[in-house]
Amino acid sequence: MSDKRVAIITGATGGIGLEVAKRLGKDGYTVILNGISHDTGEKVTAELVAAGMDAHYAGFDVTDEAAVTENIVKIGEKYGKIDTLVNNAGGLGGRSRFEEMTTEFYRNVMALNLDSVFFASRAAIPFLKKGEHPSIINYTSNAAWNAGGPGAGIYGTSKAGVHAITRALAKDLAEYKIRVNAVSPGTIDTPFHKQIKSTKPEVFASWANNIMLGRLGQPEDVAGVVSFLASKDAAFITAETIQIGGGQALGI
Ligand code: NAD
């Protein structure tokens, strides 16, 4: 069994996930970066290795049940355990109003944000049981509460599911001392917002005016909290959701 802590971070080839991988890598974990952009994945993983981290790339689609199971079992068997699973992969998957929403769109958004958490968590449980103060960290959103912006209703619906599955997993896994928590990022400046950033950059920048702390979030703001939740310092925290939004949820 590996004597280092082992963390899998899904969707880690960019945005918040990459920053989480860097942070956990600096914390001394063996980090497994997952993604679907394989060239980018190999490149960023090599950069982490060059910076002295124990980093590895595992390319698979988090919505593909068989691929998720196969890869997570392979990682678990290689290291003899998993200490931290960060279910970071997620996204809007586009925007659609309900009247014209296809069933395919609905299923894709639910699969990316919610099925992925189920598939990865289920596969990781046997290996988390062998981990050291093990935990799962999920990602919900303000959209889970306010039902999402224009055309993002299913994104909000899927994130509300993530909120509930976080609590349900926490209850189910408490027996094994596996903690399950979520972060709820506010507006974090990542490729998640690439469409509005490229079409209406002034609108994107103006969102900072509605945030108590007067700025948009950066991936580092989330990575520090994920690092804390995975650490022994958070050993008595489970079924919790931490908002990382500079007070955004309350407005100004
Ligand atoms: P991002 O779009 O920058 O990054 C998402 C990553 O997931 C990308 O690297 C992408 O390649 C990967 N990915 C997409 N589909 C995948 C799949 N099927 N399998 C594996 N990987 C896949 O987004 P982000 O801002 O870094 O978001 C990370 C998480 O935070 C998401 O769950 C998102 O819903 C949540 N979130 C983000 C914000 C924000 O403002 N950025 C706000 C609230 C919640």
C-alpha cells in the first residue's frame, strides 16, 4: 500500500480541478488528474511532475459508467487505497429552455454533474475504506438553490441532486469513517464562463459588483478549501457544504 496519500481529481485538466490537483500535489499527495482532453491532460500532468509533484493522468469520461469503474478500480488496486476523491468534473453543458429542451440535453447535463458523482463514488468506496481519514468532496453551486440562470435550469437541478447525494453518501459511509462534503463555488473565473467572457466580457467583469468581497473568485480560492476538507483538520466535518463565493449568496 502506498505510504503517500492518494487523491483522484475528476475534470482536472483545467479550471478549478487543475488548481486542486496542484494544491494537493504540493500538500504531498499522489495526485491522479482525470479528464477528457488527453493532450492537455498529459501536458499539465508533466508540468506538475516537473515541479516535483507525484502526478499521473487518467483519461476517462466521468459519464461513462464502465470507464469510470474500470479506471478507479485500477487506481485503487495500484495504490492499495484511495484517501480522497474530488468529484470536480461538471458544467453547464450548454443552455436550453424547457420548452425546446431535448431529452438528450437533459440526460447529458444530469450525467455530467450527477451520474458522475454516483459512478465515481461507488467505485471508490472499497478503496476509501482502506484510506487514511478518507473523504469525498463534491461540487454543488448557488444554482442548486436559485435553480440556475437563463437556460441553466437542468444544471441547477443536477447540482441540487449533488447537494442531496453528498448528504446521503455521508450518512451511508459514516460507518466506515468516510466523510463526504461539498464545496459550493460562487462565480469563479475559469473556462466554465468562456462563452460570456468571450461575447460580453464587460458583463462578466461586472458580476464582481454583486459580490460582497468585490471580486470574482479564483480557482485557488476553491483549492484551499478542498485541501482543508481533505485534511485531518476537517476530521469531524461531514455532510457539510462550504460556500466559496465572497458572500455572493447574500448579495451586497
Ligand atoms: P471548467 O469548465 O473550467 O472545468 C471543467 C473540467 O471538467 C474541464 O477540465 C473539462 O475538460 C472537464 N470535463 C468536462 N466533461 C468531462 C467529462 N465528461 N469527464 C471528465 N472530465 C470532464 O469548470 P470549473 O469552473 O473548473 O468547474 C469545476 C466544478 O465547479 C464543476 O463541477 C462546476 O459545476 C463547479 N462550479 C463552478 C463554478 C464557476 O463559477 N466556475 C461555480 C459553481 C460551481
